[in-house]
Amino acid sequence: MIIIAFSDKTSKILPRFFCKKFLHVAPILINNDKVCMYQFVSKNNIRKVSLKMRDIRVLNMNGWKFIYLPQMPQYDFHNMRAITCVQFTKNVIGIKNWRIQTPYGLYKYLK
């Protein structure tokens, strides 16, 4: 199962100018009761953050929005050459639509 998490907070400067509602997106993967968020930091720098279901509730209380997808992730998403968090998340899901460039655009597409 994949959970796509959207946030309206970021430390980067460019998303504050170009993105509308959401400024950051991160995929959360659930495998055998292990919950792991893949946090995009920069190009070729993706941090793996271990979470618990309680942490997802805390993120929800702090303004994060979630979309639950029943599909499995793409098999080789670790070696993708994504340059944005949206590109990385699209690679994890398997979306190849080039028109989706912002977190809000991805949110509208998945809804």
C-alpha cells in the first residue's frame, strides 16, 4: 500500500513562489507492518524515515493531507533521477504524465 502525504510547509524557497496550496509531497510505503516515508531532500538525496501509525495521526493533526492508494510501488524507484519531490513521487506511483509539476497538481490528479 502507498500513502501519498501532502504538506503546506517547506524549507525550500522556490516552491513558495511556484506552488499554490501544497508545497511538498512524500510517499509513505507500508510493507508487513513497517511504515516508511521517503523524504525527498535534493537530487539523488532521498532520506528514509521510519514511522509508526501514531506518527501519521500526528502529521494529520499538523496539517498534512493523505491519499491512500492500494497499489504496490514501482520496483526500481530508489535509482530514479528525480529533481523534485513531485517527480520522485510520480516515479514511485508509476505516473508518466509530464503535465503534473506541482504537489497540488498531483493532488488534483489523484483525487
